[in-house]
Amino acid sequence: MKLWSLITLICFLTLSLKTFAETRYSRDRVLIKLKEGADLPKHESIKKIKHLFNSWYVVYANVDKFEKIHKLNPAIELIEKDYYRKINKLPMPELEPKGFGFDQMNQSSPFNDPTIYKQWALKSSSENGVSVLQAYQEEDNHNKKNIIVAVVDTGVDYGHEDLKENIWLNEGEIAGNGVDDDGNGYIDDIHGINTLNRDRDGEATGNPQDTHGHGTHVAGIIGAVQNNNKGIAGIAQRIKIMAIRTVPNQGDEKDIDVVESFIYAAKNGAKIINCSFGKSHNEGGQAVAEAIEHIGQTYGTLVIAAAGNDSKNIDNIRTYPASFESEHLLVVGSSEKAGRLSYFSNYGKRNVDVVAPGSSIYSTYTNGRYTYLSGTSMAAPVASGVAAEMLSQASHLGPLDLKRTMMDSVTKKSGWSSKVFTSGRLDLLKGLKKIY
């Protein structure tokens, strides 16, 4: 009897876990792509239609009814449901690694930030970092321009002591007055938007505060304030972090939210968008892929995405957005302090462009804290920081030139030729030397 009860319990738990991670889709909104010159669909069940970009729209309606009515509509080229899963996938804080060689830097530091010694990723290429310290010591750092980097994530703790000076401010908006002062379609978007918390009309709201910590950690890697005698140093100096809350604390991001975030960021001046997220299931995805190309071609924006943490070849087992084939997308795998690919990092000779440090990375966290996290989620912002610093000193570079220069200046690693397109790890110093 006890054995039968145990078997029943195991079967129940297995079924529950399968159900918990099953693919779902939004029931009240759907993406459509209209054919050229076609009129918008009309039906009493449609509550609202919002334009995203080009021929892509969001239709607010009962999705199942809409699809049944309009699947043969000659005006509609494509209907994409908003797929997602309810799973835990974001990395959790780690204890400080023991015997990890963080006791001191082997070289002098240009920064006075007190915990800089924990940031091994800033070290030289010979120490398996991306040569940030050397770059600031050796290269001309004058005539820099501010670069806006959008962090599309769980949000950002924009009041954090080591971030607040570098947080993007929408100067056309008046905080807290409940009015869309700058006419960009969003109310009180002072530091960015929140696509997860929408008003009664389905519009994204204006508070991208992070309640998880993941996005804040990403933001610190890119642009924590340098030389303020606090915490850490971000990779990029002249930077403004645009905070966008689009990734849930638990579960998959939705394509409609991702597309809207990309368009918002690019329209409001972001030249780099960091995407430390991804999902393995995507029955649609064309809207996201086309949005990446659109913002690259129209606004000169480069999207930098994490390769994913499943230890798999994403040339064969695709993940999104990393497996999208786009010239305006840079995909980043993760390396560890010993110089190897991180055990968790996805790879792919065709789809993973470069590698950057992503294991045991120390950065900002919510509620004024700091912590270690590991993942390609941490490698992508290292790349975004490198990109922002290079662009700050060479603002004439377009997204394709910037991407090409980053890829051409990697430190090659033996054994990576079958797993990474460039076979190498990013190097800020080499990149800066190429643009001068």
C-alpha cells in the first residue's frame, strides 16, 4: 500500500511539473502582420488594435475567436500567438567563490571603487578578462559621448547607490503628473517602461523598478558608476542605462512585450539593447526577429543577446532570440575565470558570435546590495559594456561596424573553433585600438 502511494505521488508530481512548464499563450492579445496595402481587420470582438512597427500590430481580442474568424482573412499575412512557459530560469545569488584568486588585482587599477578586486572580468586577456583595466590606463579616454544602453530585463533598481547617477532620464517627461508630456505614447516614463504592468487600456506603465535583482545585476556590469568610492565599476564610463521591465520574475518573456520594448528603446535613443533572456520554445518569433532588423536599419541599434544556459548547441537545438539570424544581433556565450567555456554556456559555430566572462560575476543587486551571479545573462552585459565604451569613443560607428570591430578584436582560444563563430573572447583594449 505504501509503495502504491509512493508511485502515485511520483506520477502526480511528474505530471504537475510537466503541466507547470507547458507552453501557454496569451488569451487576450495576438500579433498580426498585414499584407502590403491591406486594411485593418474589423469585428465586434476586437477591443483595440495597436501598431508596433512596419506591418505588425497587436490585436486585443479573444485570441481563439479571432484566429478562427481571421485565419483565412486575405488581408492578414501572419497571425502569431504570444507563447510562454511558467518556469524558474533566472540565476540565483551565489556565495563568494572560495580559492578563486580574488584576493587582489595583479595590476594597478584606474578605479577607486572598493570592491573592484572582485571583478575578475575586468582583468587583462592574459588573465582571461576583457582588458578593461588596461584599456582605461593605456588608451585616450577623451572626447567621449554619452551612450544609451537599454536593459530589457526584470527592471533596474534605479535608486541603487552605484547606479542612480548613470540612469537614463527622459527629460521630456514630468514625473508623477499622469500625463504623456513628450507625446511618445507612455505616461510618466521617466527612466523607461514596464510592459508587465499595464493599465486598463493595455498600455505599458512607466515604473521599471526591479523586484527580482537580475536586471539590476546586468545594469551594474554594464554601467555601475566608476570612481565614486562605492561598490564596483561598470565597464562603460559615459553611459545612461534605460530601464525596461519585460522579463517576469518567473517564466518566459512574451513576444509582444519584447517587440514593444525594442521599439521603445530604439525610438528613445538606445544604441545598444542588452537581452539577458531567452526561451527554448517559440512557435512564432518572426515579429521579434523582424523588430531586431527594423531597429538596426532604422535607428542604428545593436541588440546583444545571451546565448543561453543549457549547455547545448543552438545551431541544432534552437533558442530565442539567440538563434535568430540577424546582422543586427550579437550573441554571447560565457567563459569562466580559468579561461574555459562555462559548463552551462550554450554554443554554436553559426549562432554564437563571441564569448565574454559570465561565471561568478560580482555586480549590483536590488535594495542597495551586491552579489555574484553566473550565466550567459552576465556575459551579455560584459559585451554590452564593451560595445558602449567603444561606441562612446567612436560614435560614428554604425551597428554593423561596431559588431564587426568587436568580433575582429577577440582573443582567440584554442578549442573554441567548433563552438564559437570567432573562436574568441572579447577584448576592449584591442577593440579600442582598432577604432583609433
